[in-house]
Amino acid sequence: MLSRTIAGSTVNLSWTNVTNETGYEVQRKKGGSWITLLPIKGRDVTTHSDSPGNGNYGYRVRALGPEGNSSWSNTVNSK
């Protein structure tokens, strides 16, 4: 499950670690397109901070692994 806190203009994301993952992919969305912020966060890394600027952005994350990737997490918004 993905959650977020906001500190000023920074969005702090956190999620639950998945067993046997090799990394995480974090994406951000504004409008209609998702863009990958981090193709791979390190193994067992469960946080990411982003300073997107003005506007409302969506975020999602998924675990990457040798047997395939997980489904995307729930989406959280920057506002």
C-alpha cells in the first residue's frame, strides 16, 4: 500500500516492502500520462521524495522481481 505525506512542496511517498523484490518503479501522473520517475529504486528501499511544483499529481509504485512485476499500487495524490 502506497501512502504519502507532504512537507512544504515535497511529496514523501512510502510503501510496504515486498519479499524477494529486486527494486521498485515509481511513477508520477499529471493529466493523462504516467511517467517513470525512478525505473528502479534499490532493493528493500520503501521511500521516495518528489518536488513536483504546482498542480495535483498522482503517484503509484510497483515491485520489480525475477518472476515478474507486481501490479501497480493504489494511487495517491500530491494535494
